[in-house]
Amino acid sequence: MSFYIGLGRLKKEGILGMNRRNIDFISKYNKRSLFPLVDNKLQTKLLAQKHSINTPKLLGLIKYQHQIKDFKKKSLELNSFVIKPARGSGGKGILVISEQRDGKFIKSSKDEISFEEISRHLTNILAGLYSLNGDQDEAIVEELILIDPLFENYSYQGVPDIRIIVFKGYPVMAMLRLSTKDSDGKANLHQGAVGVGIGIRDGVAINAVKDGKRVNFHPDTKASFEDIIIPNWRELLMIASSCYEMTNLGYIGVDLVLDKNRGAMLLELNARPGLAIQIANSKGLLHQLKRVENIELKESSVEKRVDFIINAS
């Protein structure tokens, strides 16, 4: 689907624009006082743990400059780990260490990096280089997610994630984000990753795009996207839907990953999810959002909301 179409066609297709998203959905259904729950990955993780939602294990937290020196000893005991800015966005500032070899740390790109370079990266995080507003930040150290065998042929040096848009507790649209060589191993569409539209009812791939253009095969692995079926799809929808009660935010993007050993995990939440998911699905969000907007929520459980979406005609 191209955005270079007439206004009439946009309306017919139910394309949600940024202004309408901001006014009719984000501002209306997301209290600003609740934004820190999702803007800060540490707060999101702690909140998820409180609600028994699986997340990558927290291995460490660096809040002050002097703690970087203390982390050196701990890092040598970890064969692999991931460093993230607590208030980062768009995948910025994430450093993935996949293994250690001869005193060197090996990134997911297979490039070697010294602890001195890791130290500089941590300093940049603390200084707020990657935070949303440039404010001072904290560095989260997490376990490395092991890619599910299902996705081994669909990702380049990175772990795919599944973005699900949840409105008033109902999952309404989903996509799978696959890293490429162009995206430097990151599952970020703006950096060149592939977005695969996923049927919200069954977890089956329905369309795929890269840089806004439709594609049928992964540019690096040549794997066909039409064969993708996400396993245990209802479980993923249940996790995404439960994030409504967890945060009290009415319009959110829920990012999930499938780990080889630990299964489905919540990666992060976004109170201002982007609109590229519409391109990946080759259809607009607005019709589904309006349909859900009129549903009475009283006594509506996570199970009932998910079943409503799965069984919707």
C-alpha cells in the first residue's frame, strides 16, 4: 500500500494519520501521568514482573558513572548480555554482546569490542545521548534473547520482535519485524528492517514490506515470508491484551519476542506506537479502532477480549 493515494481512498481504506492518532487515540486514552510506566524500560520490566508477565532477566543496572568500573568484573562473568538505555527509543543505544573470546567481547555483528568501548557506550547512555528528551539516563543489562528456531532463516544478526497494537484492551493489528543487513541487525523499520503484516486472528503472515515497498523474500536469507505462521498465537494476544490492565493505557504498542528456551516474553511497551504497521498489513487501523471504541468494557476479561478478536467475522 502506498501513501501516495487520494484522500477519498485513504478514508475508504481506514488509514489512520498521525494527527488523528495523536488527538483521537493517544491524547484521549493515554493519561500523560502514566507515560513513565512505558517510557522507562526498567519501570516496564518491574511492572511486568509484578503482573507475572515474562520478560528478559535483569542482570544489572548502572545508574552512576562509578558503577561502570564495578561492572567490568561482572561483565567478564557473563558470556553474553544486552545493554539498553532505560529511556531509549527506536532501538537506539542498544548494544548486544553475543559472546566473549580471548578477552574480547563479540557483538551480534561478529565485530570485536573492548571493555573500554563498552565503558564509553555506558557513559553515553548515562549522559542521556539516547534518551527520549536527552535527560540523564540509566543503563539496563539484560540476558541475551536466544532466537526461536522458527525465525532463524528470517533474521539477519538479530532477534525478530512482534508488535501488537492494543486499544482498550483489544489487540487490533500486528506485525513481525525482521532485522536485515541494512538495519544493522536491528528490528527497526526506519533503519531498513522488514515489516511483515500478521493476521490478528490467526498469526499468519499476510504481507511484507521493506522501505515502504512490498517484498516476498528476506533480502539477506532469501526465505519466503508466505510460510510464516506464529505459533501459540492466542498466548501472544493474551499477553498483549493484559498490558491494558497492567498500565491503564488505552492505546499502546506491545513488543513481544519468542525466546528459544523461555518462550514468549514482553520486550517493551510504547504509548506512541508508529503507523507503519498499516503499510505492513496493507490496510488501515481506523475501522478496527472505531469498531472497538464502541464496545462496552464492563466485566470484559482478557480472555473474552481476545476471543472476540479471534472470532470476529
